[in-house]
Amino acid sequence: MTRLSVNLNKVALIRNSRGENLPNLVQVAKDCEQFGAQGITLHPRPDERHARYSDIPQIKEITQTEFNIEGNPNPRFLKLVMDNPPHQCTLVPDAPGVLTSSEGWDTIKHKDFLTDVIAQLKSKNIRVSIFLDADERFVDGAKEVGADRIELYTGDYARNFVKDPEQAVAAHASVAQLASNIGLGVNAGHDLNLLNLKYYQTHVPNLLEVSIGHALISDALYYGLENTIQMYLAQLRNDR
Ligand code: PXP
């Protein structure tokens, strides 16, 4: 079964645009769970333009499914995560001002850094996932630095899916299999939507979790949040 974790950054972005507390992120997180989401993801970036660091303790307190915090493990982020241990922390190598995450770790180049950070997180019993391109070169390195899971960056898949789905998914399927073979769990995220999700889930083996924000929150404008979450769950309820 592939779990759906709803990324609430876009909801926080709307809230921040008026400086007050509408929409209320805590209530939205509760509602997402009530509507069937199997996890909640927040990705506080250094400029806090969407999720803020101060959102973390509040969301942690109310989350009843799985709380996943994503981000670049700078000292401030690490302290936040260590002080508010989530079920899962996903490490993402994005630069401070980047529009959105668009590449995974080079697990060879950053081996020592990742090993150190992951050991810290695991001392708090946090499951650690690291964001990875669908590139076989970095899979062994993910295991070596101590990650429990990888999150495959699916932006390239989403872009190529519209032209050639089979070609778009090929590298993801083989990297996921490789990761599973050495005991790494596999998550995925970025630009997944109602058109490309089912194909991804049926072709990528052992996919444990997808985290979806932008498209899901955009779809909710048309279908409502409850219907939208149900529609995404239906894509994942797929008998092979
Ligand atoms: N995974 C990571 C590491 C991300 O940075 C993001 C975007 O914040 C997502 C998943 C979700 O991507 P999207 O908003 O395109 O669904």
C-alpha cells in the first residue's frame, strides 16, 4: 500500500499572504487526516515563505497519522526537528532561495555530512528519508550514510510523463527496485498529480509513500479538500 502524505506548504502560503491565521494550518491538517490523508508533510524553508518554523510544534501536537518534516538540514532546521521529533524527516539539499526542490543529494560527495546528520536524527528515533534523483549512482550511498528510506524526486517523471510515460518511469522503477534490494524504503514526491500518480504507483515497485502538495491543493479549489483527498487515495488504491 502506498500512503498519501499531504504537503501543506501551499496552504501556509495563502495564510501568510494576509499575515493573519486564515486558513488555519492546524485545522487544515486535522481535516486532511479526517478526510483520509495518511500523513502530513511540512517543508519549512529558511525564508519561511510558506511553512514557518513555528508551525512545527503545533502540527506535531495534533498529527495522528504520520508527521513528515522536510528540509535542508541547516543548524536551525536540525534543532527544530530534534526538539520536535516527527515520525519521519526527509532531508532535501535545496539552496536557501530556491523556488522549489529540484534535485536530490549526491550521496557520495556529501557522505560525511549526511552520515553525521542522520546519526543525530536517529538518536531521536526519527525515521530518515533522503531526497534522491532517480539515479542508480546514489542508491548505495544512501544506504551507507544510514538513511532508512529514499524519496525519489519525481519532477523529471512528471515533465516527461506527458510525452512518454514508459520512458519517464523507467529509471524510477529500476532505482526503486535497487533500493528495495538493499533494504531501503522508497517514497516519492514532486509534481505528482491526478494524471500521473496512478501510472507511477503501478510501475514503481514497493512505493511506500507519496508526498503531494501543489497539485492537490490546486485541485481542492475545484473539487474541495475532502473530495480531492479521496480522489488521490483512489489513484493509490490500485490492485496490480
Ligand atoms: N517532496 C519534496 C522534497 C518537496 O520539496 C516537495 C515540495 O515542497 C514535495 C515533495 C511536494 O511537491 P509538490 O508540491 O509538487 O507536490
